[in-house]
Amino acid sequence: MTTAEPVPPSLLRPREVKASVLAAFQLVEDARYFGNERRSRRDRHRASAERTVASRRLARDLRAG
């Protein structure tokens, strides 16, 4: 093989997309949070706390299951 010849491509398999339940949940919550509506600081903090509790519960359930 000379330097002018291209390197043959290795056998690459496309990666499978693996989305966890938590990631899907986070996408939905982010869409709600970053929507057009304006919320008060108190509501944003409450929503953040609710997301935290939900994600911790999910993580606990996934570890237990």
C-alpha cells in the first residue's frame, strides 16, 4: 500500500441509541420548564425540587429492581 491509497474503513457498526427512563423524563420536564410560560421563582424552585425527588425515587427503584 502506498501513501496515496486511502485507508480501508474498519467495520463500524452504528451505535444503538439507548435512552433511559430518567433521560426521557428529564426531556419532558425540561420542555415544560423552558416553555414560553414565565414562572415565579418560587414555582421554579418547587418544580426543581419535584424533579429531584422524582429522579431520586426512580434511581432508588432502578437499584432495587
